[in-house]
Amino acid sequence: MAKAPAKPEVAASDAPAPKKSKLLIVIVVIVVLLLLIAAALIGVLLLVKGKGSNDEQAQAAAAAAPQAVQVDLSKPPVFVQLDTFTVNLAREETDHYLQTVIVLRVADAKVGGQLTGFMPEIRHRINLLLSSKMPSEVSTMEGREALAQEVLVQVNEALGVPAPREPRPGAPWGPVHGVLFNSFIIQ
């Protein structure tokens, strides 16, 4: 009978071991789950922050990009036609003349009416600008578009509105919004 008490001692030492290992497994599983949840939250926060910065970048790009001019169709545009300009162009090989009819697109009818008071200075500035050009500069479409932009700057400056430091093409910045050539003849 001496052997009988020895078995309970062995059984007593085996019984607590499974409880400790089960407790250890549960703790490890809980820690792993907490780490996975924390990693998922960090991932979600980084994605949300990344989308926010992409939205901010898209907004900044949209602000920097040229924006289309909003046209109010209930109000027709106002155009002011200037008298015909005939000037000698800067000499290249032979004498060339430029004859053009310029039309200004203005902000509203009130500005159109006020242009007559500034017309001598506007015509003077445009005459000086046109006569400073060589035929090769204004014979291409790009040259004419650049000339139209230069005329726009001169007219708005004659009205007391200096050109912006960083002009955005297509965006009005003064009372005169555009310059159109109804006729453009180089001889």
C-alpha cells in the first residue's frame, strides 16, 4: 500500500501544469489579438491620412490649374470694338504693315462705357506695342495669342489695374477680360 500514495503525488503535479499552459495560451492569444487590432487601427489611420493628403493635393492642383471662366448666360457678354489700327511693323528685310481690328471683352456695360474716357491712352499703348513687333513674331498663331495677351496687359494697365505677378491664362484679372482680333492683315 505504500505505492498507492505515490500515484496521487504524480497526479497532483500533472494537474496544475495543464492549467498553467492553458492560461499561457489564452494570454498569448489575447496579446496577439490586441496587436492585430492595434495594427489594423494604425493602418486605417494611415489610409485616412493618405486620402486626406491626396484630397489636399488634388485641391492644390485644381487651384493651380487654369480654371474655366464661368459665363452667366442670363447676361450677354459686352464687347467694345476699337477703331482699325494700321501700323508699320519693326523692319526685318523689307517694310511690312499691319492692319488689325481689335475687340475688347469687358466685365460689364458700365466698364464698356468708361473705356471712352481712356481711349487715347489705350490706342497709344496698343499702337506702340503693335509697331514694336516684327512680322515673324505675329505671323504665327502662338505669336498672335501672345500679342493678344500683351494688349490685354496694356489696356488693363491703362485703366489703372496692374498685371498680376503670376497671371493665369483664361482667368480674368481686370476690367478687360479678353482681346480678340476681328481682322489681322500683314502686308
